[in-house]
Amino acid sequence: MFNDNVIDRFQGLETPFYYYDLDLLRRTLAACSEAAGKYGFHVHYAMKANFDEQVLKAIQSYGFGADCVSGNEVLAALKYGFSKDKVVFAGVGKSDKEIIAALDADIFCFNVESVQELEVINDLAAARNKKARVAIRINPNVDAHTHHYITTGLDENKFGINTWQLNDVAEKLRSSASLEFVGIHFHVGSQITDMEVFRSLCVRINEIQTWFEDRGFTIKILNAGGGLGVNYHSPDQNNIADFDSYFKVFKDFLNVKPGQEVHFELGRVLVAQSSALISRVLYVKNGQRKNFLVLDAGMTELIRPMLYQAYHQIDNLSRTPENVTDAVKYDVVGPICESTDCFRKDVELPQSYRGDIIAVRTAGAYGQVMASGYNLRTPIQSVYSGE
Ligand SMILES: *Cc1c(COP(=O)(O)O)cnc(C)c1O
């Protein structure tokens, strides 16, 4: 990701910024597309992971659909050329205004997260003389074995409809003239690397599919959501995820009926590795027990370490790691006036100096999109290679 030319280019640029390696992004998209295509699976990109303009254009150009979680994401998907027939809209709290915008845009489907929401969408669609396509987001009670802050498929989470409410759902679907039921939807969490979780999910999807069919419903779409994780610990050796193994689990364990489509909503795994947060060392503070590297980027640029104790590899691009005999442990911190503004404690790095360029790796997903203006920080810029 960082050859000498790239690092030379960084020398002349103001920091911090997000650096996007669009070649790596394209290779990732091609790998995913090929692996899914083998089984005829459809992939929607979960736009909340990263909505940088160049990133969206690249993803759209590979034929992916868009999985949106707000009305503005729906509008952005359409603006960047995603076909309306490939736009889906999920979220526990869709406002009337957002639902109306999506109805007017004639998107493919709403992933509905409560019985009440079915009612609201039905009413709003009826008032517009439209039929809204809906998939039911069901909480399969599968433990994603991921960090509890990013697990979503358990009974205790706010997302989705629990299985004990399915009778109410079936009744509501039957009595709602402005809804067209198209399928069932699941999303059990994020940063999942254990394929066993997806196997369990397949088993639950098969059971729930049977439940609906036994009651006379036809299911056109099985949507398994997203959640496939990336390797934050060795971004250089594992820069493209093992899409083949992932899709093969669904090929092997999902009970797909003739004519059915299988949909996925991948976010993180498509974009995480192709971006890094680039920053400079402002100060090196040597304390009695601690050494601090104070960067010019902090939680306002990348909040994942502070929000969910996420690990990101940190590299000093100005020093060559091969000839490091002088490794020092630093607490790598940002400039923001919060004690939690620390990327990681005891990071082993070559002896570092003011002005060194630091890369916080695997920052393409849930990074730039969560940037904030706290402390009246300057909005962070993007820098690209491979345009
Ligand atoms: C966030 C989200 C995704 C994508 O999750 P990743 O872990 O980034 O793959 C997919 N579907 C829904 C409904 C989501 O909310």
C-alpha cells in the first residue's frame, strides 16, 4: 500500500487525511464480485461503512447494489448511479419523511424492523397509491461472537423482529393491501471472522423460511445481511478477505429454492483495507513511566478505538521497520481534549520524531464516515491513488 513514491507524495501534503488506494479497492471488489457470481448471489454494499464519492463510484461500477440506513443514503445511492432496483432501505427508526422519499424513488425494498413500521409503510404507500416491497428483518438469535457493541442479532438487541412476533407479522402482511412481501432479512453483527456463525445463521434462515412457507407465503429473497470481518492485525498479508470461503458456507448450508435470489449486504469487508488515516507526529512526550506520541489526528477523525476498543495497526512510515533495533513503546494519542482520545497504548514503534508520518491502517470502514467537528476540527480530506 505504501511504496516510496506514495510516502514521498505524503511529505508534501497537509495532514491529517484519509488515503485511499483505489487499485486495492477495485481488486477487492473484483474478488467479491467473482466469488458471489459463482453461485449467482447478489451483493448490496452497506453504504454506511464509507460514502466517499470515489469509493461509491468504484463500487457502483462493479454492479453492486446499495444497502442504505437513512433517507439521505438512499438519495446518495441514486445520485451515484446505483440502480433503484438494487437499493434496499433498513433501519429501526425510519422517519415518515425518509419512507416517503424512498417510496417516491421507487426503491427495490424496505427491510422492515417492527410490526408498527409495517403499518406506517402501508399507510404511507396507500396514500400515494403505491405498493411498497418489504422484507422482514428477523432477529435469528444467533450470537455473532463479535464485540458486544457490534452484535445485532440477539433477542436483547434493538434490531429486527423477534421470532415470537412472527404471527403478528404474518397477520399484518395479509391485511396490508399496499405491501408486497418479498422476503426475509437477517443481519447478525459486524466484524465476524468465525464461519461457524454464518453456518448457524443458515440453519436459522432455513427454519424461518419453512415457517413462512407453511403459512402460504412465497419467499423470493433470502437476505443474509453483512458482517464478514477483516484482519486488522495483518493488513499487508491479508488485504483481501477470503470471499470464496464465505459464500461457500451459504452455498453449502442455505436451502435455496428454485427461482429464489440470495442477497448479501457487505460493508466493512469491501472497504476497510483500502484506506488508512495518515497523520503526523506533533510532539513526542517522554514521561517517567510513559512515552506519548501526540498525533495531529484523533478521535474526531477515527473514533473506532475509542468507541469500541477497536485495534488498528499503526505504522511509522518515516522509519524503516526492517532495521529497527531501537523499538520504543508509545501511547499513541490524538490532540482532542478527552482522556479517551488514544489510538492505542504501548504501541511498539521505531524511535519516532516530530514530523514523522504515521499510518493508522485498515481505516476504510466506519472511519471517515464517523468523523466529527468536535473541538471545531477541520473536516478531514481524502487523498487517492489509482484514480
Ligand atoms: C451495517 C449493516 C450492514 C453491513 O455490516 P458490515 O459489518 O459492515 O458488513 C449490513 N446490513 C445492515 C442492515 C447493516 O445495518
